[in-house]
Amino acid sequence: MAMAGNMNGNRGEVGAGRISALMTALSDQVRRVRVYRSVSAELSALSDRELNDLGLSKAMIANVAREAARVA
């Protein structure tokens, strides 16, 4: 019986580690979504001429925002 108690204690530690990892992953994903939305909104607000000056087109905005979020 004492052994079963120890096993439950270890499960709690493993569970805490998993929760911590999950929270970290969730935090990272929220940060990436915010970067994506910010970059997308800023580029979408530019005119075609301004985008062209940056070497971009409207069709490229989603890809640029996705890449910015990936490296963030």
C-alpha cells in the first residue's frame, strides 16, 4: 500500500510538468496569433503602392504575417 501512495505522488509531479508544458505552449500560441494579427492588420492598411514599395502585394500579406508569427 505504501508503494501505491508513492506512485500517486509521482503522477502528481508528472501531471504538473504536463500542465506547465501545456501552459507554455498555449502562451506561445497566443503570442504567435497576436503577431500574425498585428502584422496582417498593419500590412492590410497599406495601399497597393505602399505595398509595392516594400516589394509586396495584397496576395502576399497572409504569408508574410504567417512567417512573422512563426519566427516570433
